[in-house]
Amino acid sequence: MSTATIEHAPAGHGAHTEPTGLWSWITTVDHKRIAIMYFLAATFFFFVGGVEALLIRIQLWNPEQAVFSAELYNQLFTMHGTTMVFLVAMPMAVAFFNYIVPLQIGARDVAFPRLNALSFWIFLFGGIYINLGWFIGAAPHASWVGYATLTSNAYSPGLNTDFWFIGLSIIGIASIAGGVNFITTIVNMRAPGMKMMRMPLFTWMTFVTSFLLITAIPVIAVALIFLGFDRTFGSVFFDPSMGGDPVLWQHLFWIFGHPEVYILILPSFGVISDIIPTFSKKPLFGYPIVVYAGILIGFIGWGVWSHHMFTTGLGPIADSFFVAATMIIAIPTGVKIFNWIATMWGGTIRFTTAMLFCIGLLAVFTVGGLSGIMHAAAPITLQQHDSYFVVAHFHYVIVGGAMMGLWAGLYYWFPKVTGRLLNETLGKWHFWTTMVGFNLTFFPMHFSGLYGMPRRIYTYSADLNVDLFNQLATIGAFIFGISALIMVWNLWHSARKGEKAGANPWEAATLEWSIPSPPHHYNFPELPVVRSREPLWNDGEREEVLAVTMLEPETEPVMPVPSYWPILLALSITVAWALVMTGIWWVIVLGILPVFFCTLMWAFEPAFPEGH
Amino acid sequence: MAQAVAASAHDAHDAHDPHATNTGVSNFKLGFWVFLASECLFFGTLISTYMVYKGTALEGPYPADLFDIIKTTISTTVLLFSSLAMVLALHYVHEARKNLAILWLFAVIAMGGTFLVMEYFSYIKYIGYGLTIGSSTFGSSYFVLTGTHKAHVAVGMIWMAILAWRLHKGKIPPSKSDQVEVAGLYWHFVDIIWIVIFTLVYLIP
């Protein structure tokens, strides 16, 4: 099978070439294009959140400094957290879900292509909306966890918190729709022979993450509805003077918030479970165990939320339960770490940038995991709660775990998306500046936290003796910022001038590498037949899968038609939610009418060409 | 063995039919089941909040002052019987007897409407007694929980009306009965949620 054959795209079939131009992107329902838009939007928000982080670090360079006011500092750390969790880590993972999952299971698209487009546009508009507060000096300021009663009208009288709860509830719709879509896709759209226990680990972790999305997001949605009613219509859910319980907010938030941690980390676990075998030239060690460990993490992840609340005073019985659950969840996570190490053991390891990021993840995520185990002990948490020790811990797991894995995935799958390899020299610069910058930023925070530096306070006293740690962190943050610029330069440069990749530059085993890079818009001319977990490593099968997918389709693959209703519906939902800010009931009711209209038009528009 | 499995999967999963699925259940129906799972957590949170706030109201009126079990039982019965009408509507769609299907869809709408009207009058009564969304934790959690449920009933009624219109236009032949079946899933779900609400909110003192 020569490269020339692989690169050969069916020519002369007008219907097979995808239209180009801005309008075709706005109306697209192609999972690959939606993935690219997710990635670009998340990268944009990554820089927004990154600049916020750098401003925070500038403010903390010296003790008792006042580069920013306390109020502006509140807005900066609130929006940094909100942006990085909801507008960067989650959509970046969803970008990979979108591009890779249909290719890995041998499908032509996701189950609901228009719903997929809707998810993207809702996420984008919600993300923009939540940032609008900056332009009127009223960005959200009650931290990303928005604890009651800081968010009540009494303590947050401006529009700040309105932007926050409305923006987040808009984005929540995108997440639930995405979860429904990927569960249905993975259950229903696998190619012949792609049994569940043959699916690549990334698809498996997408599956588990999707269940967490559809179960965790409704809880935060209801909490945000309560908050919205409290602020807009005078209900008393979180008003202690009327018998409301602020701790209820904490419970609802963390019942969502802890599964959310696994929503962030599991996709990344999936990514590296695909990459490590490829660059070790060995199948994943203990495939079923890694799958079960992922499912177990998803389950137990639902029973640990109160470890965020040990200082709330829930009593020894509740605390003991959550201490035990938190310690137990470390077991499946540890199992996965050992499986990855065992996969590399005795393998022929190639240290590509993607592989370096995987190994880097193993190292720094383990540090974050160990400080997580420390927090599992309630008495220790009493000491560390709301200190920089906690900030160090969760950056080690979220940046060191989730983001590192996604960057590994970026270097791994970029050739599939663009047809060109990312530059390895720049990639190694990206990796090493990330490692140095990241550790220099967050490792000293363990110390400043143990010395007693509280988080979310705009300055600190010189008596704490944490100046050095803060200055190291600030220097590290700027090195980390430079690493992000190197990444973007690499993306920009390699997308146009990178080395041609061919269909399977890494000699990987999974189905997405059996088709040309970039794939045809219908992915697979003929659906492949799968007979093992590593279809492209199994010799006889490799020829067959490649032969099948390189064929020109005998009959035209039936693809879903483009539609502008997803973007219109997303826009109308955003406007309707924004009108809640007015607090006038008939304006709110009028705002729902366009949503209703767009939903109807969507429902009556055929998703597939006439006759199908 | 593996080849046999692959071959049989291939038969079931015709590569040229974009609507063929691994499970045999259409994407629409499966996706909707998943969505309903999500809705369970949504209502679960609302109901849990009501239960957590039970007995925490600092000022009256209290539930015992307001709830009229007889009237609520009647409206609940009407809503439950609407599920029977939904089942019959789907049955006649399968049998391609569209006029009977439309008739039973109207029965669903009528019973849902009766439920909403009866509940509307009890809202008016409660508000007359001084219970509002801001009067106590009971008022807040009661109105947001039941209001969300009523919004679901209203959406269901609009959905049924659209289906009736499409049946009338002959756009839902038996081969497309999924459209009605999924609406039925939704309607039964809304009914089941009401059974939980009725039990936990009204029946338990």
C-alpha cells in the first residue's frame, strides 16, 4: 500500500468535496469541522484565562502591593477559574471527542450532527456572554464556586453575578447535549465488529465522561436556577435570614463539581492510553483493567463531593464516609498509572513530543494525586483549606493531568487533522518550557500554602515570609506563558509548512489512522470491519482495512445536510437567557418565543437529504 | 468466532443505511432515553431540595394549612389517565388509523390541560393565603419544583398538538411511529415525576 495510494482522494465527484467559505463553516454539521472550531475557541479562551493568571501573578509579586484593586482582583481570579474550567479544559476535550471518536469507532459522523453544531454554538455564545461583564467593569467576582451568600443581591448587587449564572447555565445546555450525543454515538454507531471491548481507550473514556456530563450538569443547572430565582424573583433558597441554607449551595455545587473534576481528567487519561502503546510499540497493558478503572473512577467520583466541605462542619460520620471514599478513588487511578508504566516496560519507546507529554503527565499528575491523598484526611484539610496548598494541588491535577494529556493528544492527532506533522523541535521546546514553567509556578505554592497564605485574597502580609515563593511562581507563570506562545507558533507554522504526514505517521493501531489525513468529509468510503483491538497492527487485517477504506465508495455515502438552525437556535437561547437579567416576566416570556420558533424549524427540517 | 460475530454485525448494520444502529434502537429513541436520564437528575435535585427544606419555613402558611389532598388526588388521577390515552394514540399510529390517533392525542392534551387548570387554581388559592416564592423556603422550593413540572406538562401539550397536526397532514406513517413513541416517553416520564412529587410533597405529612 503505497503512500501515493493513501493520499489519493476520490476525484471528479462534486458531491464528495466539502464546500468551503465562511458560510459553510457556520452551517456545518461535520463533526471534524465542529471539532476544529471547538479547538480554536478553546485556545482563544486559554489565552484569555492565561492573561488573567499572569495579571494575578503580577499583583502577587510583592507583599502588600496594589497593582489592582481588591475588587478587580476578585474578578480576575473568578474569571480565571471559570474560564479555564468551563471554556478551556472542557471544550478542548470536547474538540477531541468530536474529531476522534467517530473515526475511532468507524462512523461517518456523530448520532446527532445538528445537535453537535448546536452544542458548539451554545458553548461559544455562552463563553462570550460570561465575558461581556469585562466591558462594563462588572465581570463575575464571587469565585468560580460562587458560594452563597457571596452571590446574593445583598453582597453582589451589580450585574457581575448575573453574567456568571446566566453564562454558566447557557454553557450547561451544550454539555448535556454533548453527553447525549456521544453516548448515543458510541452505543449505536460502531462499525461492524467494533465491540465495546475492542474500542480504543479514548473512546471508552469519552463514553464514561459523557455519563458524568449528563448526570452532573443537571445538578449545577438546578443550583444556578435557584440562584437565578433568588437574585431575580426574590426567592429565598440561599437566604439564611429566611431559613435558607447556604450549605445547600455547597452541596449542589460539589455534587456537580467533583464529577466535573473527572470530566476534566478522564478524556486525558483516554488520550494517553492511546498514545503510550503507539510509541511503546506494545498493546496497552491490561486493557480491560484500564477500562474498568475508568468506569470505577466515574462511579466513585459521584461519592466524594463533601471532601471539598470538610471545614463546613458536617459531623464526624459524614466526614468519615467522604474520607474513606476519597481514599478509595485513589486506587483505580493508581491502577491506571501502573498500567501505563507497565505498557512502556520493555517496549520500544520513541520519545516524540506527544510521548514526552504523556510521561510528563505521569510525573506531575502523580504529585497532584499524592497531595490529593493528603487532602483526603479531614484533619489535614482543616489546616490546608483555602490556602495556596490547595491551589497547588488542583493545578497539578488539572493542568498537569488534564491539559498535559490534551497537549499530548494535540501533537498526536494534529497530523490526522491537517495532514501535516507538528514541528518536533518546537514541540520539544513547548514541552520543556511547559515542564519548567509549570513546576516553577505551582510547586512553590505548596510551601506558601503551608506557611499560611490564603487563596482568593488580593495581597499578603510581609510577615508571612512567602515573598520568595510568590516571586518564583510569577517567574514560572511567565515561562509557562511563553510555552503557550511556542505552541501557537508551532500550530500556525506547521499547519501551513509542516512535513506531510501521510495516513499513519506514527504506525498506530487504531482505525482513525487507516484513512487519509485529513480524512474525507464522509470519513470512511466503506465502513471497515474490525476483528481486534489493534486493527492496524494485525498484519492480514491491516491490508484489508486499508484496502477497504482507500476504495472509492460504490454508492454515495449519505451525509447529513448543512443547517443554519443550530446557530440560530443557540443565538435565541443565549438572548432568552440574557433577558432573564431584566427581571420583567413578560420580556422573559417574549424571549422564549424565538427559541420555540427555532426549535420547530429545526424539528421540521430534514436532517438527511430527501429520500433518506 | 470473531469473524462470525463481525459477519453477523455486518448483516445487521448495512453500510448503505445511515439509520442502521448497533442496538436496533434508533438514535432518536436511544438519545431521548439518555436525555431522560439527565432529566431524572434534574428533577431529583429539585425534589431533594424540597425535602431538605421540609419544615424549615420560618413563617406560614405551612403545607398543612394549604394542601387539599382530595383535589390534588383528582388532578393526579386525570394526569395519570392521560398516559393511557398516550399509549392508545401510539397504538393507532402503529395501525395507521390516524383519525383515532389524533383523537387520543387530543385526549392527552385535554387531560394535561385539566391538570394544569386545576393546579393553576390551587396556585391562586395558595397565593391568596400568602404563600409566595419569597415568603419562605417552603414557598421557594414548592413553586420552583412544581412550576418546573408544569412547564414540562405544557411543553408536552404543545408537542402533542404538533404531532396531531402532522398526523392530520399524513406525515407520520407507521414507519415513522418513533416520532410519537418518543413524545410518549417524554409524557410518561413527566407523569412518573408527578407521582414522585405527589407522594413526597402531598401525601407525606
